[in-house]
Amino acid sequence: MHSPIKALTAVRDCFYQDIADRVSARVHKGNVLDIGAGRGILVLKMAEKSPGLKAYGIDISQKAIEAARAIARKAGLADSSHFDAGDVCSLPYEDEFFALVVSTFSLHHWPDATAGLNEIYRVLEPGGEAWIYDHWRDPSPEARQNLARDFGRLAAWFALFHLRFVSSVMTEERARIILNDPSLKFQEKRLEQCGIFLLLRLKKT
């Protein structure tokens, strides 16, 4: 694997497949939502992995949503997936519509993290969870070693370079500030290290 694009793609695809597997184990029926869905890679993996679910994706980019719809049709997953253009702070869905909401690598782009999370709270059904993953500026030495073991040293170097110097603006301190905001509606919330990423895990009780 000699190019940074291939290295990042390999890491990303494995990560998305792991999330799809976790979603399948956690939720067996109902609706799930990916916020910041882009071209719909995770949404389609969830739809393919879990036939009992309807996988939704939302992104602020209309162009990305149109591409995701085209990819879903080509993959034969148009009936089990649905894509909308929209903003996390004003989701176009009914109250308590989703059993699970995920987001990958978009939190640091949200203009108001608390408002976005409270909107997720609104659309989650009681007992539903939100899994908000983001780039982590300083992954642990163990996470770095595991990445090199799984993908090779070159791929790991490219991925870590991308996270630290290109995409990442999320730190553990900032994530804790978001979770400790007194106006956040979620009561069950914790911060987890997920390999080279951070996970804000929240539950609506």
C-alpha cells in the first residue's frame, strides 16, 4: 500500500465496517441515522449488514447526498437506505424516530455542538444511544501500535499524519467540555477511546 489515499481508505473502510457490525449487534429493527454521511459509505454498510433496519444518512452537502443516492441505487440498497440534505442543528425527522444515531468525523465541524447533540436527543427514542466519533489529535501509543500492526507501518503513518495535521481539531479536553455542558440534555454520557479515534457515547433515558 504505497499511496496515502489507499492507506486512508483502508483504515476508513475497516472502521466503518466495525461500526456497522456494532450497530447490527446493538439494534435489530427500526431506524438508524448517520449524521455527516457524505457519500453514504457507512449508511450502506449498515443497510447491508442489518436487513431489519432502515438506515438514514444526512449531510449538509446536497452534492454528497445526490452521490449517495446514486451509489445506493447501483448497490441495490435504495429501499433500505434514505438520504437527506440538512443540518444537525435542525434535523428533518420526527421526535423519537431513531433507535440509534451515529456520526463519524463531523462533530468538529458543527457550529454548536450542544445544539446538535440536543437535536439528536430529540429524535432518539427512549433508551436509544448516540455514538459520536471524531478525529483524536493525540491517540495513545497502544492505538498507534495496533494501527501499524493491522495495516502496516506506512499506512499507519499516513493515517496518523492525516489525523494530526489535516483533519483533527478534537482533543480529549474539548470533548469533555462538550459532555459537561450543563445545557446538554443527555444524562448518561461518557468519553471512550476507540483506537485512534474518540467516541462520545450518550444514551437517552
